[in-house]
Amino acid sequence: MEMKEVYLDNSATTKVAKEAVDAMVHALTVAFGNPSSLHRKGMEAEKIVNKAREKLALFLGGKAREIYFTSGGTESNNLAIKGAAYARRRYGKHLITTSIEHPSVLEVFKQLEEEGFSVTYLGVDEKGHINLEELKQVIKPDTIIVSIMYVNNEVGSIQPIQDAAKIISQNKNTLFHVDAVQAFGKIPLIPNLSGVHLMSLSAHKIYGPKGVGALFVRERTKITPLFNGGGQEEGLRSGTENVPGIAGFSAAAELVFKNFGAWQAKMKELKDRLKTGILSEIPDTILNGPDDGAPHILNISFLGTKAEVLLHALESHGIYVSTGSACSSHKSAKSHVLAAMGKTAEEIESAIRFSLSPFLSIEDIDYTVEILKKEVNELRKYIRR
Amino acid sequence: MENIYLLSFGEIGLKGENRPFFERILIKRIKQALEGFEGLDVKKTHGRIYVRVAGPQDEVIERLRKVFGIVGISPAKSCDLDIESIKSAALEAVKEVDYKGKTFKVESRRTNKSFPIKSPDISCMVGAHILKNLKGLKVDVHNPDIEVNVEVREKGFVYCKRIPGPGGLPVGSNGKALLLLSGGIDSPVAGYMVMKRGVAIEAVYFHSFPFTSDRAKEKVIELCRVLAGYCSKIRLHVVNFTDVLKELGEKGPNELLTILMRRMMVRISQEIATKIGAKALITGESIGQVASQTMEALVATNEVARLPVFRPLIGFDKVEIIDLAKKIGTYGISIEPYADCCSIFVPEHPKTRPKLDDVHKAEERFDIKGFIEKSLDNIELIEVTESY
């Protein structure tokens, strides 16, 4: 008998939609040309890329020429932050970000610190939200970049991007970068990206392929490229375009935006059911993050268990989740997000992240709660001492 | 002229009447190690093994360096038995090493006395030929950078390099033992050391999903792949240990848990060993390294062993073990962070000096025989080769 499979790790990556696969196969086998080639085969490929650019711009609320394709979220974040820091260093050396960013943001800031920039890390409250008052206090005339994630990948907290943009736009030298990898296609973004200069996107979190993403760069915003080469993407991102990836990204985005309202509502319903099921039926469980938050991310600590063991126990029932920490004794294996929210060691070590997709059913959720009840109870026998 | 490899073997040359037995196994091992290369031909004469094989020299040497029993490897030229052929073979051999600005001497050995020229004269003539044809070389008979060796046997052989082999005895010449492999740094090294003495090994790994992840099991398989490079194949017995671990964890006294676990592992391992014809167990224990490896803990673990338990690392410091692991090629795999979550069972304050009476008393509440039987019914056998 085939084991039931409940994939609850959609913030790690998603299953590629058939629409995206079809678009990719076409780009791989029919329109396989190099967009830079002068002949018809090249034009065919170039058209795919340009169409994709237009579609993404439409969904995002920007212009086609503001979309630059990259190899994914990590590259987009690197390009945005390093590119902006290097291009604007003559205006100042102060940077601001938050303490709960993705490593592809935090590590970039760490490197910039080593290169002589100074970085202020905004704290978060116990629900994972930044404090706008703190932002107001630390922003200075020589602040050149503020980088804030839209939706946190571990706990699903949504940052007040619109209000932050208002504060930041009072400083004419400050660029605002938003890592929207977990937000795009999952929650409504601020209209016309008003006040945002740079925004990172990824395809594989929205049912597109891995290895492709995009960076929104507002018109007339100058940033320094990371790669030198053939001058593709207006010279901002040299390298032959990943046409199949871009085709898949665009097809996936189209699917998501066609179903946006329905899918958002569906995920919210599933998340609420999962949350209520766990918190009411399993004792000693704690919600990490906001009560509402993004509709697809739920983080809960199962006190008296170890997250990694619970993860493997769930895996044996076909349920796939992720953890806030690994069993490893290394300190770096513990979630910096949960730590920044002031969670205790026991809460962090037992935290499980469930991330949903609209392709799950109510039965899947109920099955998950049932299995969790059983496995948590079993594991507590050995671990709680 | 032909490229060949001259192999020397040290210790097994001393084995008197058993010598043909060791040599036969060594030749078999060499053939296994070079399997897949074209034109393989392995021959032995007095004190030497000749290998003819096509294939890149680096790769051939790399593989031969993992065959226990080989002491030296010399890539050599073989040629017809006349002085002109020997001279040109010697010239070719020197051209293959970095000779510019170096000193050399020629050392000849004439075991084939039907060859008309005597050793010192061969050396002179070959040396003169090299000097005449290559610039930038000087003779130094006392302290040469390059020693050009000429051997006159049924054919002529010339070589300038001698790469050290791993030494030891050919695997399979000294019976079989079962290695308790954990995925950590120590146990693969222990397996290597016993294999080096000619012992064939199989391995046992105790898998405790979900307390150890499948990645931890993959890691153990990877370690077996590296070890298989030294012996062609490792049979890995994966014991499903979860139920035993759970019951020990639930009912056992916390501070003795590790000892109880290890005693169960030894008991189960020796049942497997008996089944597969292994005459001993091998562990990576080193005195005092962790709480379960104090003298008292080792005594408690050893008490249940009816087979000899080989502990080749017993007197090694951690740094020494790490150096060896790096040399063997297991270190990088061992330190991958898929730590086993068994550590959740590890008590905060384990007994470092367990008393046997306490251990016996703690074990009274368990059906030890049942544990063993259940575990033996639940074994996955994986045959791991280097290319697994």
C-alpha cells in the first residue's frame, strides 16, 4: 500500500505545478535558443523572457523593465544588498536590517560589516514583529540601506512594510530592500510597491522550479552588479538567461495569481484547523509567532520533545515538516529567529514549522493532528525526564 | 619497452612456509583493486610482483596504495635484455621525473647471471648514456636526488620512483572480524587498523529511527564505501535498534543507560559475528575518551563479550585518531553534523564508574534474550562497494 503523503514543508520548497513543467519543457525542447542570438531561435527565447517579465511586473505592481531575473532568492538578496551598498557608499556607511532575516541577508550584512560598513539589527517582539519606533530612532541621514523581510520564513510574522516605507522615504539617500521570498504569491503586497526600491523573489516557493528568482529594482535606482560578463539583464546580471526556469517561474506565478484569493483563504482555513487542532488536543504546546500571520506558516513548540526526533517520527508516517533546530550540539543549529523572539532553549529545541499549500485537504490536516498526538505522547515517554 | 609497476612486499616475505598463501591472497587483492582497467596482468617472481595494466598512472597508484601488504610501488619500464634497450628505457624513465638541476646515480642488480655485463658496468654505461642525452643532471653516488634502478631479470626493468604502499598484510589472510560502526570518527579508523593486519571485516550499525535519522545511516554507508576501497567490499548489517532503545530508555535507570545500550550492542553483534563466521569484534573505544569508555565502563561492556573485542585505538589520543581518519579519508564524512539524536537518551550525569552489581540489577527487569532475538529478526544487509 502506498503510504499517505502530507507535505507540510512548502516554505522549504514546493512541488512544481504542471503548468510550469509544461512551459519549461517547451523552453527546453522547442524554444531552446539563446535570447542573445540574432536569429529567429534567439528571438523566440527572448520573447518568453520578456513575456515573463511583463507578467511578473503585473502581479507585483511594477514595470516590466524593473524586473531582473536571477538564480533565486539568495542571489537576489546578495545582489540587492551588496549592489546597493557598493553603489551608495559615498552617501554613508550605515545599514539597517532585522535580527530575524534569512541567512542570505544576514550573512551579506556580516560581510559588509567586515568591509567597514556599520549595521544596526532591529529586534523583534515575542510574536516576531519589528518595532517601527526603533526604526525611527536608528535611521540616520547616512543610512544607505534598510532591508526588512516581508514574511518571516520560520514563524510567518508579517512586517509592517507599508509603514516602514513611509519612515524610510523621509530619508532621500536610503534605499529600502524587502526580501519577499515568503510573501510573494502568499499575501497581498503593498500597492505599487510604494516606497520600496528593491524586492527579492523566488520561483520555487510558489510552485515554480528551483534555480530561478527575480529582483525588482525601481527605475533610476543604481546598484552595482555582482557578475561581469555579456551584459544580459541590462548589465545587472550577466549570464545567459535561464529561459526554461524563467518560463516555469512565469507560468507558476500566473497560476498563483489566478487563484490568489481562493488559495489564500484555503490555506488560512487549513492553518487555523491545524493550529486549533494541535493547541487544543495536545498539552504543553506553544504557538511561536503571531496569531494570524502569513496563511501558510505555522510554528509550534512541543515541549518535552526534540524537534528533530519528532520530525523523523512524522516522516515515518509520510508527514514532512521542518525544525527550528537540529539535534546537533552546534549552537549555529538553533533558530536565530526563535532566539530573537525570546524563546527559551526548550521551546526552540522542540519547535516544528508546518508550511502549507492549497493542495492539502482537511483530511490531511486531521491526519497530521492525529499522528502528532500519538507521536508526541510516545516521545515524551523517553525525553521528558 | 613497456610501462609496468614493480611492487615490493615486506612483511609477507618473512612468512616462511606460509608465504605462497599470503602471496596468493595479495595477488587476488591486487587484481580486485585494479578491476575494470584494461589489459591487467599480475605476475610474481622472487620478492617482487609485476603488474601490467593500462590506465592513468595516478589512478593505478592511488588504488595500489590501498592494498595492504604492498610496501613499495615503482612505476617502471620493462625492456628486452640487451644493453641498448636498457639504456633507452633508463633515459625514458628519467625523463618522466622532474630531473632538471638534480643529481642522480644508477644502481644495478643482475639476478639473471646469463646477462653478459656485470652490475657496476651496467651502471656506468647507463649513467653515461643519461648524462650524454639530458642536460641539467649531475652524478652524485653518495647522496643522489634520483636513484635510477636497473634490474636484470628475465627482462630488463628500470625505475626511478618508489612510492610507499600501506604496508600490513593482505586483507583476508587473517580471518574475519565484525566492526561496530557508529558514524563517528573513531570506529572507521579502528576498522582500518585491524584490516591492515590482514583481517577481513564486516560491519554492524545500530539504527534507531526516528532517534537517528536516515541521513545518519547514509553517512555510515558512505564510511563503508571508503573502507571498501581497502578491501573491495564491506557487508553492512543494519540492526533496527529502536524498540530496544525505547524500552531501555523508558524502564532503565537513566545514569546507566549508555552502558546498558552498549552491552546490548555487544550481545547482538556477537550473535551476528557467529552467524557470519567472524571470530572477533572491533570497536573504536579509547580509554577515558567519554564517560562510557572509562576503565569501569569498558569492563562493564566487556563483561558480556564471549568473543575477543579488538580495540586498536585504546591508547590513542583524539588528535591522533583524527590524523589517521584524515589519512584514510573518513574524517570528512564522520564530522557531518547528522548527529544521532540518541544523545537525547544520554543522561546529564552518566555513571563514569558503574558497578557491575548495579548493572546486573538494572538488567534484571529486561528480557535480554528477547531483545537479541527481536534484533536479529530485524536486520537489513547492505553490500557496500566503493562505487555503491
